[in-house]
Amino acid sequence: MSTLRDHGDPGDAPSVPPPLTPVVNAARPSAAEEARTIAASTNTGTLATLTADGDPWASMVTFGLLDGAPVLCVSNLAEHGRNLAGDQRASIAVTAPATDADPLANPRITLAGVVARPTGDEYDAARAAHLAAVPAAKYYVDYSDFTLWVLRVHRVRWVGGYGRMDSATGPDYTAAAPDPVRPAAGGAIAHLNADHADALAAMARTLGGYPDATAATCTDLDRYGLDLRVTCARGIAYTRVGYATPIDSADQLRAAAVELTRRAQQA
Amino acid sequence: MSTLRDHGDPGDAPSVPPPLTPVVNAARPSAAEEARTIAASTNTGTLATLTADGDPWASMVTFGLLDGAPVLCVSNLAEHGRNLAGDQRASIAVTAPATDADPLANPRITLAGVVARPTGDEYDAARAAHLAAVPAAKYYVDYSDFTLWVLRVHRVRWVGGYGRMDSATGPDYTAAAPDPVRPAAGGAIAHLNADHADALAAMARTLGGYPDATAATCTDLDRYGLDLRVTCARGIAYTRVGYATPIDSADQLRAAAVELTRRAQQA
């Protein structure tokens, strides 16, 4: 059996060099915004419900979103369907599409609350939201042995990756908006890394707090700015460069990156 | 609000033509074998635990396998770590890597039971099993604020896709083996469909119960045989062609497929 180590002992884990100058603009999405973005990034998650014995039951579900609230359509005959009919407490874990080979480095959320059967106008809106996200549901959404449930989110836990995590309240989650830039991030990140490596390194040096950066790659981006992975003689670090102002669509990304580049290269 | 339909009313869902002759060998893995195979197909799942209030909490976890039992390594500071310390009841949902764009068509399982902290030799084996599946765990597995938990599986639910599902007991799950062929299935399926379309159609006609098949594609395969998607004038159907004898490794797949082809074309 291995000797236990305290968390303070880095063992052979890599250490991270700190910035040498202030980060100019570290603005980034709130936990509530991150959670809304992750919820909007997929149509599948894993539901936790309670069996008749009160045991926790994990099961894959599809969902749509109605103002951020997951809308499920589950068979009353399925175990999770019977569980929800018996006890309406539930949570759903949603993982964003993987961008890192290490699963624990990828963002994910848990939305916890209570499910309710929508009625009237909310039923119609919930049904439409589920069908928009899960087209195959047209084959069963109106069967009498399937139930549409809306998860009223009371509490949110967001984990952005190693060491990045926070909680949000249900109302903050509901009031937040999904990031409008994130769906286009993959292509934009690839373009920045392929064609603008010098600009990224300049951003890390003059805006990101690493004047000794020799290279930088963009690892993620959103409406507030870019996440950078920085190489310097001291090791590998991670920093943030925020745009002059937040942007509202992927169309504005190019101008925001050009402005960042000019500012980085002038400094 | 839409008119509710009974499950017996197909609505606009496609109907499936039945076989016209007996299926020669429909052998396929048991639910316990399917579950072991799915558990072995990935290192991530979603855990359901109980909060101090008894609420169900879903959260992403990584895991290794010790004789089929999921081995978790979770921070005692994380919500699921605190939950497990308080109540050892847990279940884990695992989804096989997607092969179908419709998430509900993809295989998944729930393994339910109680977690325990392994000791002595079992601790060493569990630690090694977790590290083998989750290499990054070397950075934290020995920290004193992380706990290694083994999920003793009491009950298994397997869902193979639409209309394919079954339960298994914990002992049956533990006694079963993961399919030795499934990890190589992707390449083999692509090869069969690209280069042996005539053979697959012949299998569907003479072994699969669809003498009117005009085409067939392989949708999955395992140590017992091939799943076929059959096109005939009556519509689209799904059937099964079992090998002469089950095979024990991917190396034996070619010979088994050749034998199936000969038998199909002789008949």
C-alpha cells in the first residue's frame, strides 16, 4: 500500500509557474453562464433519481431546454420513469463535448432540483423544446405511457476542469444565457493556433502576465476572451486574455481577436 | 396540447417487417455479458449518490474495473465524495461509445449497489485497476484527501437500444466476461460493409430469416455473431446471424465470417 500524501505535497505532479505581471483582463463567464452553456451543448445527460427504497439510480436520458430547465420525456415503464413518479427529486449531470483526452479536464455540471409535469402553455413549450433537441422523440412523445417532466433547477454545480469549479443558485442559472460564441469555438481555436501563433504569444506576454512566454496556444474561448496555455522557460502555465468588450456573436470574434492582437503587439 | 396516443398505435413510426423463415442461430451475449462489455468500453460514467438530505446527486466520475466492479477515486472535498462518506448506496451509469446518432439507440447500463473502501490486497488491486484505466490519477490517487471506493454491484440494468433491455443480478454480472471481440468491432464492421455487402445480404436471406432481403449491413458484432440491418421490399428490419461457434478473440473473426458466408451462399 502506498504512502498517503497530503494535497500540499505535489509529488511528481507538474508545478505551475505564476504570472510575473498583472493579468490585464481576466474576465470570464460566471458559473451560471458556464452551466447554461454546457447544458445547451448536448441533448444527453445522466439523471439521478430515487428508487422506492430511496436508493440513488443513475440512468442516461435525453433532454431539451426550456429557459435552461431540462425537459425530459421518459417512459413510465422505465426505472427512472417509475422513480420520478414516486419521488420528484432529481438531478442531471451533463458533460460538454470533450476537448481534452483527460475526462476530468473537461467541463461538466450537475443541475439539481425537483421535476414537475408541465400543463397548458408550459406543456406545449416543453414539448416543443424536447422535440427541438431530440427529433426522434416524435415517435413517442405523445404516447400515453411517456411523461414529459421539467426539472425545476434549485442548485447548480459547475466543474470547469482541474481546480476550476463553483456553484450557482437556481435563479442565477435561469437568468444567465448560454455563451453565443462557444458553439463556434472549435474552428476558431484551430484557426488561431494554426495561423496566429505569434499573436497568441504576444498576448500571453503583454496581456496575460507572462512576459517570458515563448509560445502560447488557445485552449478555449467564449464571449469574454481567450484561454491560453503558455510555454515559458519556467514551465507550462495557463492564463486569460479578455477582449476589450464582451461580444454577442461568433461574427464578432474576428474583430475582437484582431483588437487583442494589436493591443498585445503595441505594448 | 397533442392528443395522447397509446403505445399500440404506431402513429408515423416506421413498422418493422417480421422474418419469413426461422432465424438459424440468434445467439447473442447475455445482459450480464453486455453489461461487462459496456463497463469495459470506457473510463467515465455518471455516479448517483445521496446528499445529506437524501436527494439524488448525479456527477461525472472516472473509474477502473476490478473483476467488473467499478473502482472510483474521488476527492473527499467533492460533493460526491462527501455523499459517499455519508451513505454508501450508489449507482453508476455508463454509456458505450456512440455508434448511432440517436443517443437512445446506443447501449448503456446502470450498475447499482454499495461502495466500500478496499483494504489490504484488495486496496492494491483496486488502486492498480483505477490507475490502469485513468493514468492521470497518478497525480492524486495517494493524496490523503482522496478515497478509493469499490462499487459492490448488487443489480444491473442493461439497455441495448430501442426495445432491447434486460436486468442481471450482481453475481451474474461478476461472473460474466467482457466481449473479447467488441473492441475491434468498429474496423471489422466497416470492412464487412465496404467489401462484403453480397455476403451480408446472403446471410440475411438464408440464415437471418429474410429470404426477400435485397441488401444487408452489419450494425454490430460480438463473439457470438453479427447484427444485420436488412433491406427488403417490405421495409427495413433487423436480424441476427450467429457464428458456428462463439469465438474468443478478434483474430478468429475473419474465419468465423468466412464460415458464415460459405454457409449462407451454399443454402
